[in-house]
Amino acid sequence: MREAAVVVEVATGRIVLWSQAASELFGYPPAEALGSNVEVLVPARLRERYQSRLARYRETGRDPHVDSGTALKLPVVTKDSGEIRVELTLSRLERVSDAEPHGHLVLAVVRDAAGRERPGDATREAGLFARSALDGLSAHVAVLDETGVIVATNRAWREFAAANATVDLENLMEGANYLEVCDSASGPSADEAPRVAEAIRAIISGDLDSFELEYPCHSPDERRWFVERVTRFPDGEPPRVIVAHENVTERKLAQEETETRTRQQAVVAELGLRALASANLQPLMDEAVLAVRRTLGVDFCKIVELLPGGEELLLRAGVGWEEGAVGNATEGSDFDPHAGFTLRSEEPVVVEDLRTETRFESSRFMLEQGAVSGMTVPIPGRDGPFGVLGAHTKSPRAFSGNDVNFLQAVANVLATAVERHASEKKLREVREAERDRLARDLHDEALQDLTRALVETRLMQGTTDDPETNYRLERLAEALKRAGQGTRNAIYNLRLEHESRGRTLVEMLEWVVARNRRNAPGSEIELSIEEDLGRPLPEAEQVELLRILQEALLNALRHSGAGRIRVSAGVRGGRLWVQVEDDGRGFDLARTGAGMGIRGMRERAHAVGGELEIFSGPGRGTTVRITLDLGDDGGGSGESEEVRILLVEDHASVRQATASVLDQEPGFRVVGQAGSLSEARGKLEGINVAIIDLGLPDGYGGDLIRDLMEASPGAQALVLSAMLDHAEIARAVESGAAGVLDKLSEMDAVVDAIRRLRAGETLMPLEEVVELLRFAGSQREEEYEVRQTIAQLTSREIEVLQALADGLDSNQVAERLNISIKTETNHMTSILNKLGMHSRLQALVFAIRHGVVQVR
């Protein structure tokens, strides 16, 4: 341009563009002018006026000289402090993209008043400059008139339209009606086009200031996202609208990558927790391939095990493969050359297309499955690789470095689990060998010695007539007999693994029960198999389960004083359970603690990934229950439904800690928390399980249970409370509680109780529920009788009782009530007769207990 051109940022007054002609006019080179404040060009006497006018323009966005097209005459200061008069026109430049470094800008085209050119030339030159500035923007920009016709576009718009137009290119260029293009749009993102057209019409009419929309615009070779922003020229008549499309693909891809990595890290952490919690290797592998497939969005996932000898591979776990491929056959290198190459290279191997791969031969099996792209990583082992973890797709895919890192992280979790499994297997083998040795020693030496001693004792009994000697010999014989029986039981436990080989669990349960019936003919032992026990258990798990069962039976026979023992087993929700119940004397587990027997049972249960529960109480018998995860869905139809939990607890710290633990359990979600009855009643819909404290600030927690069942039919209530006297338990059960636990119970017990409830199990034996309901009924009858008795008392008699509660004697009572001693005595006699009491103290205790009077 021949005129001087200066662009100023309104918010700061900084010069952001300075043309060569401006340098010639004012004397400042571009390096010195750019970034300085435009006030350097304003004479000192005019600066206050200039600052006031600029402030008003910043505030209102209006100035009579901006975009007016008329020239403004004023003096300016040059670098050499000289003053010249100039004419200038001011034009507003609209910000069209967040990517632009400056805010609201104003363009000043300046001419020396002494030698100015024709106004038409200046206007033309200003227009050329505005178009140059528009072309310099990275966003795709078009200017529409009041009818939606495109009147101007920038270079980025034209180039993008030419490269990506899915409709006639002329429909996106100057002269085309953009509104009509939006109205008739089809193809990707066409659903959003009517919204854009509606917004543009609203902006043209002045009903809307601006509009913004983020949308995908993918090409066959690239995933892309754009943000469309529509704004209006201020105060323009007729109105003009700017439509700008900004490419935000880089931001979207970074956001997707962050979300993907977060999901992947969560999956690895969850699998790590599973590996620590369970000694079962196969269920972990089955879960791992499902998690990888779901997280990476692949068609196939596999775990290939390198078998001893290093020549064969076994598809140990997998998802997406043809039926029968997983776990049933081993193959040589022809089965999976990709996995074999990974084992040899001992590093991740990514393949873009198996059909054109040159590093190893194509696998017929993989190609028949339709696999195209894939990646594999080794699963490390102590003495060499255990195998390979792989993921494959049916269509070409480029796996990222983060994808490979995720797959390797899962493989490392599996490696830890494999190593743990191998160590535990070796430990079991050592223990079994030691058990066999101990069993032989006990049978060949200790048991034989005990048997001989018992025979000698019986012989000695027949050789003496001394009662005292015979009594002592009889006690010795009984002790030897018990010792022999205990030794036989010990030998049985030590050799149980040998007995269990080749037998199903049902056969072994029948064998164990029959053996204990023979050894304890005076006890009634029942066996109930409630459901088919499904697929066979692994041998190690079955042996440990039977040892726990035998220990529970011995405890019931030796210590409980039970007349009846019931052994039951079944499968629910993919979990096997075996239970031993007795009607013996029971015990308080909290006070008694866990002895060596109970600790041993818990350790055995943990070793096979099971859970052991013991329920007992003085006079209530004992129930021992072990539960094992079978590693399948138990005949279900897919993933289990999420359990939606409501916590009702008045102590916020307890409530929040409980919620934190439950939210970490797979399939659990705490959807509501409440500290009172009133707060909880608004959160009962859509609940599966409510955990309710009985002692709440505004009433009895059990009153919430009926409301829960009305709001969420099928919901269950688990009472978790410190108020566990018999009456409170009975009242909660009568209200509909499915189970009652002490607030001091371990969280494992709470979690297990919830799972059992959702699996359809009962937490309390039927006999106990019936007894509690019967007790609750008797309590109601007693309360009714109490209310009837209290109703007989007169108001004067209640005043006498209140005076007694206040600590007054007979004379003081008479004085307070303005009655004689004789009248007071008559009132007291009437009270005792109505209450059926024999003393003043008895009557006072009754009145205080039932709220007739208060101790003040």
C-alpha cells in the first residue's frame, strides 16, 4: 500500500502491524514501532482527549469515526518530534479465531494531508489490505450478506473447499447461498447443518449474538474435528455475518489419547488387584483377554502358552476365536508364527498386515480367522517366557506406542500371577510330600502304639476287681480311644488328596459325610446337595475345600454338643458354596476370637481364592460357610447387573469411608448417601441394596425399609448397626430387613453379604427368622398390655409417680399436691394394684421405663 497502514490492539493500545509506508511517514522502523503504544504518535496536548475517547470505545464498542468511511483530520508526532497533519480512516477488524494472537483490532490508513490521493484510491487500498489480513488467518473464513450469500472468503476457506468438497465446489464459493447449502446438506455431520442455518438466520435478524458448534469432519485418510463459530459485524447495515471454521483436531486427539491412557491404566490396576486377590490363574487370564479386547476395541485377543519343551504352543485363553480353538489343542509353529517370532525376539511385535508380513511366515489359522493387523508382547517368566499376549483386528489398524505399552503392562500383571501360581504349586507339592511322610509315620508308628496300648488296657481291666483301678483303667482306655480316633482323622486329612483323585466333588462330599457318620454314630449328620455342582473343581481346590469341611465337622462333633449337623452345597451366581450347620451351644466369635482351627480354615480358603464365613452366637448353633468363584457366569446371560447401593448412616466419616470401599468393588456403585430418615426418603428410587443404621437422629432406621420396598420393588435392606440386642434385631427383621450385621463387622463381611443378597441367598437361617418374628410378636403383645395398664392410671396418680421420680417422700408428695398423707397412701395403693407391683420402687421403675414419668 502507498498509504501508511497501522493496526492497533484496542484493549492495550499496542501497535501490532506497521507498514513500510508508515515507517516513511512517521520515521519509526518496524522493529521499533511494533509493540509500542500508539500514544507515541499523539501530541501531548491531545493525549487526555485521546485516552478518554479510547476508553469509551473499549466500553461501548462504538465510535462515530470507526467504519464511517469518512476521513479524520488531526495532528500527529513523528520520531524526530516534529508535528504533521494527516488524514486517516478507521476500520474495525473482527476477531475470527481463538488461534489469533490479538483481540479486537482497529486498522488506521493514514495519509499526509499535504499530498493525499483520491478518496476512492484510499478506500480501494484499504479493502485490499483487509483481504490480505483475512487471507493471513489460519481459520477457514467466509463473509455472508443478509440473505446468506457468500460475499467473501479467505485463502484457507477456498483451499479446504477445493480439497474436501463433498458437493459442487461452486456451492462453497463467493456468490453461493450458504444457508441453502446447509438446508440441503447430506452425508457426515449433515444432522447439524439445520442447526447452523437456524443460528445464522437468528444472527442476521439480531436475535442471537453468536453461535459455536464442534463437529467431526473425517476424511478417508484422516480423523479431523472443527469448531464452527458464527458472528455478526457490529452496527453494520445491511448486516454481514462471519462464518469461521477452526481445525481443533490436534486438541481432540490429545484429549482422546489422555482418556484412553486413563482407561488403560484403570484396567491394568483392576487386573493387578484381581491377581493379588485370587490364586486362580485361569479366571484371571479369561478376564484379561476380555479387558484387552474391550479397552483396545480389537476383534481378537489371546494368551498363548509355551509348553514344556519349547516346541508347542497352547491357546490358553482367548476371545473372538472360533469355537473350540481355546484350550483344547496344541500346535507347533504353524499355529501362530507371530507368537513364535515374539518369543524368539523377546520384545513387542506390531504387524500392520499379516498377509504381506515378511519377518515370519503367515499363519493359516490366523488368516482363516480373518486377522489382518495385530500386536503381540511376551509374558515374562522366571526361567524364560511363559507365553505371549496378543491383540488382532479384522481390518488394517496402526497400533500406537501407548497401545503397545498397555498390552505389555497387562502381560506383566499376568507374569506376576503366573509366577505366584508356580510358587504356590511348588509349595503345595512340598507340603503334600511332607503330608504323605507324616501320614505313613503316624499310621506305622503312633497309631499302632496307641492300638496296642488300648488292647493292653482292656486286658488289664479283666485282671483286677479293684473299683478305683478299674475306673482309672476305663478313663485311660477312653483317652487312648480318643487319641486313636484323632490320629486316624489326622491321617485322613494328610491323605485326603490321594482319596480325592478321580472323584467328583459330590462323590467326595458323600464320602466325607459317610465317614463321619461311622466315626460318630451318636450324631445325626445330614447331607443336602441343593443344585448341580457344575463343572469339576481343580484337584487342589477340591482337596482344600474338603479339608475345611472336615475341620468344620470335627469342631461340631467335638465341641458344639450338637445333636444334629447338616452339610449342604450348591451353586448360585457362578459361585460354589459348601456349608456346615449345627444346633449346638454356639459361641461368641467376637469374644472367643479365632483359634488355630479357624485360622487354618481361613488360610486354606484364601489359598484357593475362596471366602470363609462363620456365624454363631451363644445358644444359636454355628454355621461355617465357604464360597468359591467358579470362574464362569454360572449359567447367566452375560455381565452381572450393577448393584446400586444407598448408605443411610448419621456419622459422615463412617458413611464416606464405607462408600469409598464399596465403590472399589467390581459391580458395586454407591448412588446415594443420607444421614437421616428425612434425607434418605428422597433417595429410595432405583436402589438395589440399602445399608441402614437403626439409630438415626430423626427416628428409627427400620421404619425406612417399607418405604424402600415401595419405591424400589425388589430392593433389599441390610441393617448395619451397633444396636444389636434381641429386640432390635427382631424389630428390624419384622420391618423387612434381609440381614442384620454389627457395625463393627469387617468390610469383607459387608461386601459378601451384599453379593449373597443379590445372588438370591438368605443371610439368616429360616429357623432364626421364625424365632425372631415370634419374639417380635410377643414384644408387641407385651407393649399392648403395658399401654393398657398405663391407660388405667388417673392424672392424679401420674402426678404422684412424677413426685416420686423427683425424689420426694410421702410427706413431701402430699405437701406438693395439697393432699393429706392418707390420701397419698390411698393413691399409692391404687397405683400398685393397677400395675400389679409390690413396692413403690417397682412402680417407679416401671413408670420411668415406659415413659410415664421423667427423671428431671
